Amino acid sequence: MFIEQMNTKKFNFILYLPIPLGFLLLMIVNYVSSQGMDTEKVIHDLIAQIGVNLTFILLVGPLSFACLFLLFWVKVLHQQSIRSLTTSRQKVDWGRIMFSFTLWAVLTILMVSLAYFANPENFHVNFQAVPFFTFLILAILLIPLQTSFEEYFFRGYLMQGIGVVTKSRLWPFLITSILFGVMHIANPEVGKMGYIIMVYYIGTGFFLAILTLMDEGLELALGFHAANNLIGALLITSDWSAFQTHSILKDLSEPSAGFDVILPVVIIFPILLFIFSKKYNWTGWKEKLTGRIAANPINELNKID
């Protein structure tokens, strides 16, 4: 099963520690340094100096590079295959990635379209051909790497590692979901809406963790996360969001943390889980989410792809 795939004779706890400890330290430094800082103004000043696209590269580029570095670390230092960090299947199921991506992309387009036609006064048509298509190229290159890093780190490397140490599926389920939400605590959206939006970020972490554990692989989470960030960045931006882009629409409304923050967590995500569970015949929910992990190394996973 997916979470057990780091549980081999080649697992080296000393080599495992630097990545999560380094990332945790960066999270703490980022949060502490952002205290008392108007992150919205910082982003606006940066855009005024170097432009929207270069600001986007500075914000997304480090995590895109981190994805490549993490895969290198796993492949070379841990001698673990990228396939085993991605899925429990014999090969990565690209059909799963595309289904999840397409499903969430279509739903995102529908929801943004409904919001626009319901309250057109809250939006400005921001589309300009040259800036948009320039940004499109950058987004296609960088955003999938950025979202893949977050999935490979939280739902892959961290989840598998915590599973090996605790011999439990529950602890990695809880820890990675909460840490994923906390990672976003310095986002300008938090400063604008308050800490209530952490319900959405942490809830999304739990949703993606359920996808990974129930489907025994990262494919569905990779597709969903890529669609969420990529389609969202192309469709809509605002003056108070972390991603300020040459999108099609610009949200002019004053943000408020109301039911729209809770809606995805309590309604939309459960519906998506139902769809995925029926399509992929998920069973054994309690065991897959909270069960124990075998203590014996899985020798057959030592083979490197």
C-alpha cells in the first residue's frame, strides 16, 4: 500500500530528517517575519517594481525548484523510486491525474462563471491577450511543479516517513493535513479575512490526505491541486490574493470570511470524495485512514525504477 512504500531496509532516518526539518524551519521563519507586515502592500510594491509576471516567478519559482530537489533527494540519497513516492500501482496512473484535473477544472470554471453572472459588478474583465498568454506559458511551466512539490512533500515524503516512524496511518493523516493548512498562515488572504480561512486551508489538507490514503497514491491529489491553482490563477485574481496574475477576471469585491469559506469543506469536498469513491471502488475507509502499518520492511520495494 502507498503509505508503506518508504518502509524498506533502505530507509535511513538521518537522511530523512533534513527535508522536513528544513521546511518546518522555513515555515516558522516565514510566519515570524510576516508578523506586523502588510503582505498585501509588499506584493503590490514588488509588482510596481518588477511587474506581475516576475513577481509570480519569485513567489512560485522556489517551490517549483524545490519539487525537482525533493525528487532528486528521494531518488539519489534514499534510493527510492519516484514511482513508489507517487503511487502504490505498478506505474503512475495518468488517467487518474487527468480525471481529477478535468473534474475540478470544469467545476472551478462553472463556479467562477456563476459568480460572475450573478454579480457582474463585483468583477472587472482583466483579459489582455499578450500579458495573458505570456502568463499562461509561465503558469503551465511553474504551477504544476509548485503544486506537485506540496503533494510530494506533504502527502508523499512526509506522510510515508511519519508512517514508518509511528507505524500508524492516523498520525500521518492528521499531521500532514494540519501542517498543510498552517503552511498558508502567512498568506495575504489570512490577513484580509482572518484566521477563519484556516478552516478552508486545513480542510483542504484533510481532503487531499483522504484522496491519497483511500486511493493508495498521489495521482488524484496531484490532478486536483494542479487544477485548483492553475485554473484559478488563469481565471481570476484580486488585489488581496497571494497570486496576482494577468487573469481573465479581477475580483473587485471586498473579501469576507463567511459560508463561502466553509462551503468547500462541508459540501463540495464530500461530494467529490463520493464521486471518486464510486469511480474507483474505495473500500475499507477506517483501516486505510486510521489503521496500523506493518513493522516488517517491505523487501520487494527495494528495487529502484
